[in-house]
Amino acid sequence: SLPPGALERIAETVADRLRVPWFAGAVKINVSLVPPLVLLPVFLHVAALHFLLGLVILTSLPVVVLWYYYLTHRRKERTLFFLSLGLFSLGYMYYVFLQEVVPRGHVGYSQVVALTCGLILMLAALSRAKKDPGYLPIPGSSQKPSHQGLPNKSVRGSSSGLHGATTSGAASGRAVNGEAKGYARTSAEEPEGVKKDWCAKCQLVRPARAGHCRLCGRCVRRLDHHCVWINSCVGEQNHQAFILALSFFMLTSVYGITLTLHTVCRGRTPFVALFYCPGAYSDYSSALSFTCVWYCAIVTAGMGYILLIQLLNISYNVTEREARLALRDNTGRRLLGGLVIDTGQYNRGFLCNWGHFLSLGSSPPQRSAEDIV
């Protein structure tokens, strides 16, 4: 029998030794990058062999991805699996489109250019969304935080002062949607009258609507959620780019699906052809294209749901984090069949809410009195 932890140490050693030779030295490869690169083409080619194989594989793939998501989310782990799966899916679908669909002669060069431009714009928006979401600066060793005089007891709810400013409230002992355990609310209020939070993890006072991400280990301004598809948080600085990337993806994906179905299933509307295409499995090329269409349709449906929830939250000026906290505390109001949770705290009307969203990151964040002190 193996001693406890032996398998984990073996796996860590194998992951550390998995490197690729490079000019400046061997480059370490993240193990989570490998499965999508290997398994996705294999599964899609096997699914194209027969209708029943395609039904089983395309049904099991979303289940496996959701299982892996909940596994990593429960363990509070960061992984490149979803980002690798998304980027490789885009590249491989584009490759199949050029290799199997375009040579049939039913797709014009202008349509190929339009699809390529949509893909490039989506990748550009995704690259912007991968940048700083609005991390709050962590106090360095040379710059002591203004709360360094506070003992741990004061963080958990005592009435000790913050350089003369009183604090109140008990610490929260639970972590909800990235919230750090153990923070106290200060009595220092912003001009709008919204209280600020003291983050015990980052040792700083965070402004209103900011939150601590337990996966990134940082506090983010106007934290919405941690997105596994970009392996980063969505916050004040990259929320617009995130919505833009989702929108470009939806337009490009629907356009590519339509072009492929018009080629594989001639004479049928895209919606009818998606469910009834008699000649789809007449040859392997058509079967592979039809299988990739269904794979794209499943991914597009999932991303479309995410985009819908995001647009509804923006319309009511509520973040995903605030909605989950409102559900936990039973302070929110369910609207549209539970698709959106209106907290009522920041809702100023449809136009004002969208104007606020479009102005995110346009002005530098104001420093609070506690930060200046």
C-alpha cells in the first residue's frame, strides 16, 4: 500500500517535469492545457462516425465540463482548462470550416472575410478582458496599511478605532461568491452613504461594491464574478470588454453555424436543418461539419445564457456577486422568473444604469479619506 499523499506527490512531480525545450530554456506546460487539445478532436471525429455516437458524445461533453467546473470551484482552484478549451474550440471550428465547408463552393470570400473579422474582434475583446479587472493595490512591506494598529480582535467586530475613526459590525464567518472570511464593516461612509469593508485577507479598506475573489486572492473594484472561461475576475476595468467579447462570439458563432448549415443541408432553413438534415451523414466530411455545428450550438446556447444574465444585471445595475449575497441574506427581489435579482440599492432606471455601465473605468478611482490617512 502507498503512504498517504504519495499519488499527489507523484502527480506534482510529473506535472513539474512536463516541459518543452525552448531557446531560453525548457518551458513548463500546464497539465490542464493538454486534455482539450487531445480529446476534443478525437471526440468530434468519433462522433462523426455515426448518429448515435454523436448523440452520446455531444450529450456527455457538457456534463463532463460542468462536473470539472464544480470540482475546481469547490476546491477553490484556478485552472487553464476552460480557457484552453474555449480558444482551441474556436481555432478548431475555424479550421474545419475552412477545410470542409469552404471548398464546397457555397460560401463566398466576402462571407469568409466577415467570419474572420468577427473572430479577430472577439479575440481582441477577449485579450482586453484578460487584463487587470480593477485589482485594489495590496499594501507593500514599506507602505504599512492604515489598519496595522488594529489587532485581530478588532477585525472580528470590536470597537477599536481606525486612526480615530470608529468601526462597527460583526465579522462575517462565511465566504460567499469569493468573499473573504472575517471582515468588519467600517462606519466611514462614501458620499452616497454606502459603507465600506475591511478585507482581512488583503489588509485594506475596499470601496463600495468591491469584493475579494477567493480564487485570485485579490480584491477587485466592482467585482462581478470570477469567470473560468477567461481564468480571471470580471470587474470594473474589464466588464465592458467581457460583454463585448461575448457579443462578438454570439454573432460570429451564429453566422458560422448558418453558413455551414446552408452548405451541408441545402434548401432548408438553419433551424430546421439543425434538427432534420437527411444528407448530413452521407459522407464523412458532411458528418464532421454537422457534428461541429451541433457542438457550436451547444456552446453558443450556454454563452448566450451567460450574456442574457449579464445584460439583465446591467439593466438593473446589480453585479453577480451582489445578487448572490442578496439571495443569501434574502434581501433581493426576484424578477423575470428569477433570472435577475434586484437589490434596489443601485438601481436608477434602465438608461441611467446603462450610462453608469458604459462609463466604467473612464475616470480614475477616487481615494478615500482612510487611504489618504
